[in-house]
Amino acid sequence: MKIPGIVPIAPEAVLSAAQSPVENIVQTLCIMAFMGFIVWSVKLVFE
């Protein structure tokens, strides 16, 4: 499942993965929450 809004975030997530594990985990959770919000918004619009 590809959603256009997620694409620009991917490179930043890859770059930040080289940082500390804790920051990586926090950012991963933030990205997951953000993607979940996008998916929810898209569902809301198209239903």
C-alpha cells in the first residue's frame, strides 16, 4: 500500500537510523503514528 504523503519521510527515516537507537525508536513510532493518521484521513475522505 503506497500513499504519496509518506514518500518524502522515508529518506529522513533512513538517515536518522544511523543515530542513537532511542531516537530511532521514537522517530519510528512518530512516523508510524503519522502514517496511521494519513491512512485514517484517506479512509475518511473516500468512504
